Amino acid sequence: MKTFNVPAREQVSLNNQAIFDNLKKVVGFVPNLYATFAHSENALANYMALQSGKTSLKAKEKEVVNLVVSEVNQCVYCLSAHTAIAKLNGFTEDQILEIRAGEITFDPKLDALAKLAKGIVENRGHASDETIGNFYAAGYNEGSLVDVVVLVGDKIITNYLHALTNIPVDWPLAAKLETAVQ
């Protein structure tokens, strides 16, 4: 597969240049995947609005969903980015590997969340009644379920964009799960 071109700031629209400038201030650089959205006049702003929208999920919960969805979809870019972000949110390397495997032993509530996210992706939106029941029993509600679905959709967007473009990973590379747990 041919690698997609990652546009530089001067190659994108003025609106996208402003977003690049903000990303550089906040993140320290413009991640390649975000830059790739800027091939479209509107996609980067639309994605940033989706990603920064309000949610009932806490930062750690969001990273659980991001890591689980990216593992199921085998997106090395998103796994790498969200491994780094998960560490910034206080997860250890071992915890991140458990999250990616969808078998969390250190927090039953996060385990129910991980299993729901995994079930949603693996079954194309049809998580089992047991998985959904466990999610509710862990303390989540219907609003939380909707927020998880929105976050799964967010992550599928970036997973698929990377799969189609094969842009270079500009985060510390996450180990393959089967290699890391041996």
C-alpha cells in the first residue's frame, strides 16, 4: 500500500493552518493523523469538534475505550498515541496491556467498560445482553452507553483513516500485544 502524503502547514487551508497552530501549542506538534484530516477543508475541524465534545466519561475511561477499539481494529497509530496518552493519565505499562487485551484485573468498573467497547466493535454494535448488564451493574447508565458509542465511533474514524492512508506513526511505537504479554 502506498503511504499517504502528510501535508505540511503551508499545504493546507487557512482554517486548517489555524488548527495546526493550536495543536502545536497544546500537543507540542501536529500529529500526522490530524494533519492527514487537513486534506479535507472541513474534516479536521469536524473531527476536532467530535473529539473535544462533552461526555460523561472521565479521561481514564476514554483511554480505555480508545485503546480497546484500536486494539480490536489493529491500528498501530492509535495504539501508539493512546498508549502515550494513557500513561499521561496515570496508567502503567502493565495496566495498558490489560486494557488492550480487554481483561482488566485492576478495576472492575473499567473492566466492564472495556468489555462493552470490545463487544461493540467485534459485533458491529451488537454487544451481548450480559455485557451491557455488567456495564450497568458497574455503575454506568444509559447516557454513559450513548457516550461510549460516540467514543467508539470517534476511534473507528481514526483507526480507519490510518488503515486507508498508512501515514507514519509519530508517537513512541506501541508493542504488539502478543509480543508484549509473553
